[in-house]
Amino acid sequence: MNSANQKPTNIDPNLPLSRHLVDNEHMLKTMFERCSDVIFRDVTLQGDTKLLFIYVDGMIDKDIIQSVILKPLIYEGIPQGVGPIDSIAQMCDQQLFAVLQTKKVNTFRDAADDILKGHLAILADGEPTVLLTDVSDYETRSIEEPSTESALRGTRESFTESLRTNTTMLRRIIVTPNLKMESYNIGKLTQTEVVLAYIDGLVSTSMLDEIRSRVERIDLQGVLESGYIEESIEDTHYSPFPQMLSSERPDVVSAGLMEGRVAVLVNGSPITLVVPMTFWDGLQAPDDYYERFMYITMNRWIRYLFALFAILFPSVYIALTTYHPEMVPPKLMLSITGLREQAPFPTVIEVFIMEFMFEGLREAGIRLPQQIGPLVSIVGALVIGQAAVQAGIISAPIVIVVSAAGISSFVIPRYRFGYPMRMLRFPLLVLSGIFGLFGTAIGMIAILSHLIHLTPFGSPYLQPVAPTKKNRAKNVFLRLPRKRASKS
Amino acid sequence: MKKILLIFCLLFLSASSTGCWNLKEPNQRAFIIGVGMDMTEDKELEISSEVAVPAGLGSSQVTGAGKKNTYTVVSAKGKDFMDAGQRLQAELSRSLFYAHRQTILIGHHMAEVGLDKYLDMIFRNPKSELRSVILVVKDGTAKEVIKAEPTFDPFISTTLGSQQSALGMKPYYYRMLLCDAFSEGTQPIVPAITADPSRGYVYAGSAILDKDHGIKLVGYLNPEESMYDNWIMGKQKNLTFTTSIGKRNETISIAVQSLKHRTRIKMVKHRPQIYISLHGIGSIVENNSSLDPSREDDLKTIQTKLSQEAEKKVRKLVDKAQHQYKIDIFGIGEHVHRQHPEIWKTLKPHWRETFPELPITVSVHLRYRDPGQTNSSL
Amino acid sequence: MKLTGSQIFWTLSTVEIIMAVWLRVSPAIETAKQDAWMSMIIAGAIGLAITYLVTHVSLLHPGETLTQFSRKLLGGWIGRIVILPYFVAWFLLSGDVLRSFADFIHLTILDRTPIWILMVMILALAVYLTGISGITGIGRFCELAGPVTFITLILTFLLNAMNTKLLHILPIVGDSSWQEVFKASLPPASFFGESFMLLVLLAFISSKKKIIVKALSSIVFTSIMVMLATVMVLLVFGPYVGMELRFSYFMLVRSINILNFIQNVDVLVIFIWIFGVFAKISLYLFITSYEMAQWLHVKNWKKLMWFCAPAIFIIALLIPNEASIMMLQKLWERIVIPVCAIAIPLFLWMMTVMRRKITKH
């Protein structure tokens, strides 16, 4: 209520600066009213030249200001006889400051924007421009090991929150001027810098234009994470499957760039998006191309099988035991039945209960502080695993089925890709509970039809298997040695 | 799009609210493990089913109360299989489930009456199991075998198939009985057992069924005869053969592994002549004689002796088939059909009369590959 | 909406393999006994001829579906009348397939579930797939379902190797005469001749290159698979049992027994079959809707799906029993194939050639 009455500033920020420093100072001070971290510092040089320094405390490198800007100005004054000087700003810019990036702006809005990004603004009396020098230096996280995409082999670096650091990492890997990085500022309040990185000549121009136009159309108040961008530019919101690869590993992103994809880096987010994504990317691990090919081929098949397992196992279990017991070998069927003799719940309900418990445990495990994290697994294993079975509330096969399916979903190397698998289990459970394997088939067909329909940024999701691209499809299933893969 | 989704969801809701039609929890089913078919005195079909009691199996919780039975046998009489099945159901609280039936046992009387009327059900019912082994109970009823207590397995029915494999035969599945029963010239030779009070059952050779007359029992072959018959028919995988040799009737045994059989038909003046040749290669597993198989002469003696002995026995079997049973138990008709389809067409109508007069030549060649761990007898 | 060459191949093979292996093996054995596998080869040859004819006619009019080019060739009204038999054929076929498959599911796995629910579910999904991604989606779906079906077939053959008895296939042409072998080849040939749907599908190809080869090779592939299935059924069951079984391939699958553990996998094969039948229903839903839109001059063919899907459903519901399914198959063999797959394409071909000559002069 109160803030509504307190209008922040009545001034139009698009106004140009005036020639009088006092006016400018007043204007800016009104703009930054009640901003205790914005510092205004007056300096008078040699008694007549008045300068005003404005910066945000904590976002700039004070040492640089002192040694490179203040010292020369105050002690040495304006150098004489170097030639005609139009303005103090120009003088500072060209002769005085040993700082890299400077720029001049002449509206209040531009000035304010840059000040907030950690630039030092210098205003001189009698000049309608603001000189902005980039002396920003704020605390950032150092480069650490990737936490969500660990790999046995490959780089130990992961992206950080700082966009510059991230682009640097890419530049260090891909050394070509063709690596372009287009910058956009998105978000009315956050002014987040978003960079589209791609390799010119490899990327398809039509896709790039499409991405550009979608990024330009984004209308958001703020961008806190690359997820905001992802949601704004994806093809359809109504899909459980991620349509963009998200990675915090520079090697994964570089590989994507070299395949002609576009990377979207967002300031403040260590997660970089790679567009477009295919279904098979979701099942590939970062170090798939660093290890020996036979081993990786086997691993891939294990992953494919487990992905199928993750989505199908509970529903197939229901279908087989309650609809088609003839398919289960007699001995196995009899021991399942024996264990189910005292079970109070129908199989379908049992699986549902356990699935819910499992998802709950998973969710609890993510949120809890690390110290109590293990507690959840202990309680989960003891209470749900053992006690429930011993008490005869849940039958033992269900616990095995649900935990096996849960573990299979964690075999999927990209954790985001495990979400749809776990989520789609539930509709499949319902279907198999009503129609047995027929229902499972119907559910699978529905999922397949959806996947076939998905074409993020014009490239089919199931490519290269459907539509088939012979040479590349082999690589989905086999991961051939590099020489042969490039030949075929 | 949204409309389609909505309709789909509505359909689903309605479907799920009306119920899961086919859903049946595993503990609502009674799993039939084995079935015995008998014919009672008053010509009624009696079905005895061995039904698994899952609570007695596997689950570790049932320890205190003492071991429960793993199976129960229910039997009922009826006009046909399903009619009897309906009455079986009257005795059980769980619905009968046939797809795990491992064994079909045919009682002696049942086999005498003929099986042909009851073959259909087993194939027609989609839930039915095609891989049941089928056996005839010699001089007894299927019921008494099925009620017996098994030695190893929890169910007696599951042991019957594995016993056949242990004896070196290919298990005789119901599917094979059908193939034989519908074939041109093969008679179904079904393995037979007899009821035994202590062991439950004992392998007793094979039963000869006559497919041309309602799959009726004709007679039995003893275990040795049926071994040779199976060899000729290609149903034997390995066998052990013992002969006595020398003056003192010392014995020598050979375990024959790769059995080969060939039946050739030669047409001489429109009359078929049959040449059955049997080959087997094996290793000597017991040698109580003074002969040393590593010596060329002794080896030859052993081989010829073995072959001759076997040949004699096969000849005897052929003789028995041609003159005692007067039925083609070797599937020779089938070979004629395959090798000379034109002639078979003329022969087929009176094959039964032709068979006993057929000239059948038998030759057996047993060779040994491996003398075992010792040379001569220890 | 585009189809690639490999999509044509897989679409055609998937929809034909599942039907022929499912329904045509036993009838062929019934007539030709142990020589049924030869009938399958002959049927494949007949299918090849039909496919060559329709592919050739269709490629004479690149980018145009059957209705479009027949109307262009024969003028508005005659062109439309010529198409009518096709509509009858396609609607009957898809209704028949839907019904017999639902019956089959009902018989084998869901004996207490109402048939109409099964049919509605398959149709609703077909509408979904066809509606959101058209023929491209169906092509891609077949690229997935086709190889899976193929692998399943091969696997079931291999796993049955233990059960085979080579003698069952002898004597070759001893029991049945050549005439019977030829006679037995007609029903499967009528299933292979279903490829006259290429008259519509080939309008969507992305490039003309190798299309004839792809279409013909898919028929060759189909007939080889059906032949293998027949051979396997013969080897395992012999001709006399094989002809008694209604769905002999599924019985074949059922006799698999590996290590006493992998048993009764026919349900799993039915599971795979659902994918193929679904592809078939979607394909015919697309063809009928698209052609009807051309026929009625409706711009948005998707609107006609809302007519065609209920129509297929009603036809499927109206089929009273197994006997009428048999009758429909006879109708397909005796009338539909000669008219739709041979006579009309030949006629259209002649018209095209004549037209071109006239315009040249």
C-alpha cells in the first residue's frame, strides 16, 4: 500500500542530461533516492573543475578507482598541452584512465543502468555527458566442479553465475572468430544479459533467425535463471519433455556448438541452454565421446533399456500380474502370489502408494540440508522398505519393482530427462490398471505420437531415428569410433 | 487440441469408473499346475487338478505356524473338460487359471477309450498352455499319480517334464501329440509312467496310441523298447547302452551322445523297402571286461558287439510292432509320404495292412570316441 | 507434409506385414498344405506387379494424389466417380481391420472388456497422431514401429528354432498341386496388393529418387517376412495342425520356451502388434480424410477426420460376426483388388499416356 503512494521518481528517465552539474546531480539523486548503496562523491580539481563520481558500493573495485582514477586526477590534475580537449570526459577517456572499457552516454536512463551494473559514472560540470568506466568487481563464485553433470572423464570446470566467465570458457575451447556471441538485455527490471552463441557457417541460418526473433519477442519483468528464457522461447509448453539441452559443462556446450547448435547463456545462471535438443541427447552422458567406444556403446544400450524400464516397469508389472499371469513363469508367479497372500491393497493401489512415497522421498532428499539428508534415506528404507513389508501392508515385490524403476530413472544421465520418465509412469499405471498390456501399449503410442510431433526449432525430436538419417542413426545406437563415424 | 484431450480424459474417467473388467489379483486365481484325465467306470470324464497353494511356497513369514501344503488336488466328474472344470470351480474360492498347466496326465482307462474328443479344448482356449507335457499312466489312474507327494519339487507335475530330460529324451509336449495325431503317417508314442506308492511314479516306457482309431491306446513299450523307438523317431538325445561281452559275460557300457537316425524308402516294384540306419557316437563309461579299448582289435570287438546287440534289439522291436501290435510305431508312413508322396496316396488307405508285411532292414552303428579315464579295466 | 523414401518403405511394410502375418498364414496352409511358403512367394510377385503399376501411375503425376490427378485427367464428375470404389474399399478395410483386431484383443487378452472401448481408444489415438502431425507423423511412427516389428518377428523365429522339425515341410509339391499353390497365393496377394494406397501416398514424397526401388523392396521385404512366418509355422506345427489354428503365428510365439522362463510371450507380441495396427488405422484415417477433402474441395482436410473417424468406428461396430469379416476379405480379394489396384490404375495410366500424346501433337 505504502509503496504505491510513494512514487519512486517523478522524472522521466529518458531525459538528456543538462549542462549543469548541480541539476544532473539533483536528478540522479532523486532517481537513487533511498538507495543507500549508491555513493555520490564530489571531487574538485584544481579548484575549478568540479567532478561527480557515482557508483554502487560493493560492485566496483575500489583499488582501481583510487589508483587509476582518483590519484591521477587529484594529484596530477588535468594534463596540459597535449592538444585541444573538448571535454573533461574525453580527456579522461583518452589520456588519463588506464581502464579498459569506457563509454559516454547522455541520458539519465543509460547512466543509471550502467551505474547499477557496476560502472563508475563521472559527470563534469558544464558537460551534458556521463563518462562511464567499467570498474565493476563484485564477488562471484569461483569455477567449481560440475555438480549435476559429473563425468568420470573430461573437464572438471563448470559454468558459473558470471556470464563473462562462461563466455570465456567457450572462447578458450573454440578458438575461431566464427564463434559469434550476440548479446541481448532481457527483463525490464533485471536487465539480464543473454548471449546467443553459435559458430557462423555451421549453424543453420533459418534456425538462428527463428531463435533471434523469439528472443527479441521475450517480454518479461525479470530473468532470474535460464529457465525463464527456456520457457519463453520453447515451441510448446505442453510437453513433459525438455526441448532444450541444459548443461553446466563447457565441453557439452562446445560440442553442441560444433554440431551447429545455438547456445543460450544467461547472466546469473550457471545453466546454459543448447538448442535444439533431440530425444537421444537426453540419454547421452558428457563423457560418451571421451571413453572407448565399445564400452560406451554398451553403456548406451544399458541407458536405453533402463529408460524404458523406468517408464514401463511398474505398469508392466501390474499388467502382467493382474491381467496376463500366463506370461510370468509359473514359479515366479507362484512366489509373487505367495507374497501377496496377505496384502490388503490391490496391486494397482499398492504401486501407487509406493510410487508416491518414492517421489516424496526423492523430493525430500533434494531439499533437506546435507546433514539430515541421510536421515531421509534411512527412514525411507527402514520404514517403507522393511517395516511395511514385514507388517504385511505392502507386498515385497512391489517394493522391489518401485525401487528398481526409481533407480532406473536415475540411470538417465541428464537428471531433467528423468523427470518425464517418472511423471509419465503415473498415467501409464492408470492405463495398465484398466486395460492391462493393451493400456500400456496405448499409453506408449500416445507418448510416441507426442514425441514424433515435437519439433523444437524445426528439428524433429526423434531425429535421427525418425525421420531416419542413416549415417547419424548408427551413432545413436552404436557410438562408432570417430574415424568411421565421420566417414559414413 | 484441447477439446480432443478433454474428450479423451472424459472417456477415461468413464472407463475407469465402470471398472477394470479384466483385472484379477494374483491371489484371486487358482493356478493349475497339472491336470489328470481319467475315465470312470460309468464313462464319465474325471478331471483331477493339482492347484498350487502359494501361501505354502516361498514366503518366509509362514514359519511359525508350520509348513503349509504347497498344493491341493481337486477332482470332479463331468461330460467334458470344461464341464468338469465348472464343477472343480465349485470346490475352490479362487477362479481356475489354466495357463500355467505344466502336465497333462492321461489315465489308463481314458487312453483306452480314446482322446480324440478332448483334444480341442486345449488348443481352443486362448488361456491354455501349449507347452504342457503329456503322459499316460500305465495300469492306473491319473488321479493317484497327481495326488502323490513329490520328492524334490513342490509339485509332482513339474517334475514329469524334467524327468524326461533326465532320461535323455526330448520332452513330449502336447503340441507334439497334436502334430502326430494330425499327421499323415506317424502314430503318437506318448511317454508312460506307473503309479508308485513311495516315489509317486516311475517311468514305464511309452504308450502307443492309434491315431486312426480315435487316439486309442494299443499297447505299451517297455523303457528299453521305447528308447529304441525314440531313437528311430528322433526323440532321443542320449542314451546309455550296456552289453555283455566275452565268455564270462563281462559287461561294458557306453554313453552315446550324438544319436543319428535315418529311414530310407526304396521302391522295388511298387513295394516299398525300408532301410532304417541308426548311428551313435559315445564314450565308454564302464568297462568290466578284460578288453582294452585303446587297442585297435579290442576296440573293433567292442564296437561290433555293441552294434550287433543293439541291432538285435531293434529288430525285435520291429518284429513286435509288425506282428504283435500291427501298428507303425516308427513313423515309417510319414517317411514314405515325404519321400514318395505319389505312392503314399495309393498306400495310405491300407497302410495298416501293408505295414506288417513290409521288409524292414535295420542297421546300427555304434562308435566310441572316448575311452574314459582308464584304458583297460582296473 | 513430406515423406522420405525410407518412410515409404517402412509405412508400407509395417502395415502389410502385421496384417499378412496375423491373418494370412493359416488360410494359405489350408489350401496349399506344406507348400504354402511357395504361395507366399507367388503372392509377393503378384504384389510386386501391382505395386509397380500403381507406383508408375502415381509417379506420372508428381505431387498429386489420386483424386487430384484423376479429376485432372477425367474431368470433374467422371474423375470423382472413379474414386468412389476407393473410398468404399478404404473405409471397409479400416473398419474391418479395427474390428478384427479389437476382436482378437478381446479373445486373447481382454475377454471381459467391451470391444467398443478398445476401438475408441485406438481411433482416438489415431485422430490425435493424424491431427497433430499428418502423414509425416505416421511415416515417422512407422519408422519406429516397423523396425521393432521386424526385430520381433526375427526374434520369435530364432527362439523357435529349437521347436522346428525340418521334415514337416516335405514333400515339396507332393500333397498339393501347383494349382492349389497358386490358388493359395491369391488371398495373401490381395493383402500385398493393398499397396494401391501408394496412389495417394506418393504425392507426398520429398524426392522422386529411388522411390520405385523403395516401394518394390518393401513388398519384397514383406513377402519374405510372411514367407518366413509361414515356413516357421509349418516347421513347428506341420501343415495339419497349422491349418487348424486361426492365428497360427501367435501360436508359434506361444510355443517358445527358453530356459523354462521365457514363455507365453504372445502377449508381448500382441503388444508390438498394437503399434502396427495403430499405424494402419492412422494411415487409412489420413488417406480417407485427405482424399475426401480433395473430393469435396475442402481446404482443411483435418475437418474431415471428424467424419472419417466416426465412419470407420461405425463400420467396425456394424460388422456382426466373424463370418462377415471373412466375407469382407473375400470381397477384398475378388472385387476390390481387381478394380482398385488393377483396373482403375491401368485405366488412369492409359488416359495419361493418351493425354500426353494428344498434347504433343
